[in-house]
Amino acid sequence: MAAGSARIVRYILFAFFGVMILYFISSSSIPRPPLPTATSLPNMPWKGKQGEPAPQSPGDSVQAPPPVNVESLAEKPNATPAPSESAPAVEKPKQSNDALLGTPQSTADTSSERANATFVTLARNSDLWEIIKSIRQVEDRFNRNYHYDWVFLNDKPFDDKFKAMTTSLISGKTHYGQIPKEHWSFPDFIDQDKAKKVREEMAEKKIIYGDSVSYRHMCRFESGFFFQHPLMKQFEWYWRVEPSIELYCDVGYDTFKFMRDHGKKYSFVLSLYEYVETIPTLWDSVKTFMKEHPEHIAEGNSMKFLSDDDGDTYNHCHMWSNFEIGNLDWLRSQAYTDYFNRLDQDGGFFYERWGDAPVHSIAAGLLLKKEEVHFFNDIAYYHVPFTHCPTGEQFKLDHKCSCNPKDNFDWKAYSCTSRFFEMNNMEKPDGYKAESD
């Protein structure tokens, strides 16, 4: 009898301890770090210490292994051909989001008429594992159907491991080039003592990247030189990709052909206000350029996106340039060349901390007609700390999206995307108010 009672007591104790263990496991959690504020990460940093680049190299080209044999989609016609240019325009008070965005409804258009286009990435060897994540995203969501080339640029030579790993993941041809010294160094007209003092002052004020030399070289290079690199001169279109980005939805049409066939020259997915202390005199230089070259200012431009007082002051709105699909011939045009040279001579890349995002955005806003600037609503995108998640449940189901609509930045107070919609008289999508909190 005593032995039976002892067994019962042991069973009760075992059950009690088992329940307690399950309780502690289920109630534990791993805390998530808070996302940085909007002003703490205006752009992806160019990592690493400052150093002089080696002399220009024409770059290497590596042919990727044969792509995976995906189902042949080339026979599928493009469901939404480009509208006839001769068709008369019909003005309406408001148009639907898809109508004005020109979003194709076709899936996997792989017809043989390819655009002359490439992806382009500025990276260092130490960025390998982060850029691999980006490549997988782009290949899986888009490029596995189109096999476009990919250009990698670096201020140092790429090592064999970087080349082998990236080439193995890309379905198109890969190219590796080194940035020439004159594009990654202080120009002769810059007073380096003055520039150093500015960096020290910005460091004291804790301005993001305020004391970084390499970040300034990166911004100047992306603003005025990446499209001049010998490896880029063979192409007409580019899609910029940075390390650690994510694409949340399938992109079932050729974005390069869409840009070409619809007369677009610049595009974005995220927009926001620039950190004021990094660009105090940028708009002064822009106004000087406008006075010197009125012939370059496009009629019907996007000034209303950039300014609330017809150009007297800048409202600091810009399109986030870590994602952009654009026309390289436009960047090589006389208009953009004159624009960049004016800014470069004024020294703001080094005497302040001008970023390539406002530089590109202001150029697109002034030198292009507003119809030539496109918002890719259907390219769901993440770059720390912001997300573009297309508004609308059905779209996300149709395109196998994985983004949380609560993370969508488009309609938040710090976003400038509403301005773009209002300027173009575009109707905001159903459900946007629920994502504005």
C-alpha cells in the first residue's frame, strides 16, 4: 500500500514539473530591436575605410552558368501592350491608381524583344553575404524569367570569391569593374581643410554619416559618375540594387521594357523628406543652375513635388535612390551633365553632405516631364528601415506577396508619396487610410 502511494506521489510531481517547463517555454520571447528613425538612415552607407582606389580597370565579364530550365513562357503574349501614342488623351477629374501608374497585368512576359538593360550594384568584397541575399530576391522574384546582366562596381578590385559566388546566382552575364581614382577622390577645387572642419562639426552634432569621407565619395559617384563607367556605357537602362534589400512580391513583367515602351525615364518605390542639416545650400545651387540653364527645365515638370512655393524653397522631398530604375542616356544628357557639374563645383558633396537621392530626385523633378517619372506601386520593396507594400489585398494574393500591409510607408506622415499622387491627380488606392497610422 505504501509503495503504491509513493508511485502516485512521484507521478504527481513529474506532471507538475512538466507543466511548469511547458509554461516557461511558451511564455518566453526574444525582444526585437527598434527600427532606426527616418533621419538616422537616409541612405545605405558605403562601408569601409577611406582609401585611394587603384587605377581604372576596364572590368571583367563572367558568363553565368546556364540558367535553371524554367517553363517556357516566351509564347505567352503580353496581356497589356503599350497604348497607342496616336490615341487621344481623355482627361478625367481622377483616374484609378492602376490606370495612371500604367501597371501591366501580364505575368512573366519573356518575349525575345529585350531591353538593353542591366542591374548595377556598388559593393565591396566585405558586402558579399549581404549582396547575395539581394541577388536571390531579385532573381527569384524577377530575373529568373529575363536573365538580364549585372554590373558590380568597387573602388578596389573584386576578389575571386566575390566573383564566383555572385556569378553562380545570377542568370544573366556578370561584369566586375573598378572605379577610377578621379571618381572616388577629392577633386582639385575642394579645400580639404574646410571639408575636414565640416566633418568634425557634423560629428559633434551627431549627423548621420556626417564625419564619413567614404560616404561622401559614394554619394558623389552615384550622383555623377556611375553611368559613365566603361562597363555601363553599353547599356541604356539600369536597375540599382543594394545589399540586404527584399522584394516581397513577384514581378511578372519586364520592368525595363515597361519603362521604354511607356516613355518613362526615372522611377522609384519609396519617397521621404531628406535630413535638413545635410543639404542646407543644395537648393541654392539648384536655383543657380536653373538661372544659368533655363533651356534644360522641362515644361510640365514635377516642381510641385519638390517645392510648395513654385521653387523659391525646397520642401526636402526626395525619391529614395537605393531603388531606382532609370534611363542611362538621360543621365548622360547635356542637361543632366550641366546640372551635376553646377552642383559639383559648388562643393556641397564635401562642404555639406549632399546625398545622391535628393540630387537624382531634383534632377528628375526639373529636367523631366512629370509623365516621365514613374512610381512602381507593384514592386514591393524593403530597405532598412522602410517598406513599400502595395495597398490592396487582391494584388498581394495575385502576386504571392509576403509583406505586412501595416509596414507600408507610403501613406505615413514622413512619406512624400501622397504628394506625388496629388501632383499627378492620381486616385489613392482603396484601403490607404488604414495604412496611414
